[in-house]
Amino acid sequence: MSTGAVTLFLGGDVMTGRGVDQALPHPGDPHLHESVLTSARDYLALAEARSGPIRTPVGFAEVWGDALGELARVAPDARIVNLETAVTASDDAWPRKGIHYRMHPGNVACLTAARLDCCVLANNHVLDWGYAGLRDTLQTLQAAGIRTAGAGLGAVEAAAPAVIELERGRIVVFAYGSETSGIPVAWAASTGRPGVNRLPDQSPATIRAIAERVRPVKSRPGTIVVVSLHWGDNWGYPVPRAQRAFARRLIDDAGADAVHGHSSHHPRAIEVYRERPILYGCGDLLNDYEGIGGHEEFRPELGLLYFPTFDARTGRLARLTMTPTQVHALKLIRPAPEAAAWLADRLDREGRPFGTRVRPEADGTLAVAWSRN
């Protein structure tokens, strides 16, 4: 039986397409189908207007900036993010969709540079460039040695979890994309049709279906189950009652050890329920939004590296720390103390109704405290 502690790195949305792709060594076709900007190079220009000239090409590891040193310091046992872009050179843009993200397959080394173990693909951008784009994404990530969850060439593959074997057990990632995040019905994988593992609703029947998949996996000792959900609005702090109830039932009924929520463009409240973390919205980690106005009150340039540590035998959360980050010149840097303090204060405020408190540590990280239950 597995003993000891297991630490994960959980990240929110990683958007290495569009402007980031144009800064990397192998930029793809910059043409966009957006109503305002028609070239991905425009997003690179916006970032330069905000932060100054960006020397290109940016190295594959450079986009992660200070995050790489922090990942090396913490040395998590597994690294999991939501990859919110297609990895493709396909020109088959999904019709009547306002935003299309893609990163050229030649730039996949920017993902391996962070030594990612799993990219969640159950989101509202993975099919931006059609079924061909999804096939390219799956093939490119597989060839790079990165596991995927939440999308596939059919329903069975899309629903299959990613399994990360460890010396002290294993991490199993189930990924679902909710209609509340804007995933079209037509994107749902089915027999013979590629797509995402789309969550139809948040009903008891859906919980039972998830439990039927998770419970057998949990029977093996030393298994930590992460349920990764792309859900909810992009902006704002309120957590809908239905969302909170669904997250708790994933723990109560399905046996999840962590709920990894994303889609919000800024970090949202954290709950620790029955010694299991619920991250309602991890926020964006890496994107090309620099220089885009609006929503400044949420400070979307700030993100977090989440490091939950679990008891490998019981799956209970032992501690949860976070490292603040900031997007600057399309790279991740450590924010100024004022910005990190602002983020800590906001997370503390939002977490109080959920029984969590967030406090800054002397080393610039944030620690989460919770009522033991």
C-alpha cells in the first residue's frame, strides 16, 4: 500500500495560441476570424504596447519564466493544466465561432519545457480548428509524451482518464467540459465522432454516471483522483449554488480527491470539503491578453501555481500552497509584493464563506487554512 505524501501542480488555462504562438520559434499562420483583430500578430503588438519590445523568437522555456524555478523548488509529483488551444496547422476554422486559438505543432516544446504530465482538453477552444485540428492536437501531444484527458476521436477515448503512475501510487485525471463554459452541443464526442467529454448538466444522474467511472478506479490503494472541470463564466466571483452542490457530490458520491475547476479568467474561491480541495476557478495562467482593456478590477494578469499535497494512503489534503504569477511580455514573472498581497486579500475574502482563509507567507507564496471537517 502506498504511503507518504503526493504533491500536485494544478494550473488553470494555458493559452499558448495566437499571440504567444507568434512569439515562439515556429509561428503558425496568423490569420484570424475575429470581428476586431484579424491577425494573431496584433496580440503580440498589444503586449509590446503594454510591456515594451519583446525579443522574438521567445525560447520555448522562456514563456514559463519564473514559474520554472518555482516548479523546480516544489518538485511536484505530477503537473496538470488545462490547455486551452488547439495544437495544429489546420485552417478548418469552426464556423460562426468568434475566437479561434491555435498553436503550431512545431511549438509543442513550450509545453514539454514545463514538463507537463497531463493537458486537460475538455474546453471550449480545443475544436476551434475543426476535427482535423483536434486530431493534430491529440497526435502532437501524444508524440511529445504528454497525457491528455477530456477529448478524443470518439466518446470512449474522450471519456478515458489520464493515468500518471508514481512511485507512491498514481494520479488519475477525469476531465469534463460543461455547457456553462460555452462548449457547443456539436462538440460532444460520440461513437465515431471526435469531440470533448461534454458534461450535459449537473444532475444526480450525471453524478451517478461519473461515479460509475471513478469508483472502480479508486479501488486501487494509493490512487488520487482529480476531476477537472471547465465550467462557468469567465468573469466574476460568485459561485452558483448548483456548482457548489455538484462539486461536493463529486467528492461525496463519486469519490473525487480534488476538483480542479477552470474557465474563469481570474482565480476564484477555494473550498476544502471533507479534506478535499475544490478549486472553483483556477484563473488563467498563461495567455496573450496583455494590453487588452476591460475587467481591470479582476487583475487578470495575475495567476497562481496551485500545489496541493495529499496523504497518499487516504487521499486527504495535508496542505495547499500557491505561488502568485503575473503575465508580463508574454512570460510569467513573480508579481510585486503589492500585487501578491492584493491577490491574497481577494482570495481570503472570497474563501471566507467556504471556510477557507488565505495568508501570505514570508517567501512570497500563499498558504490556505481551512476548518477541519
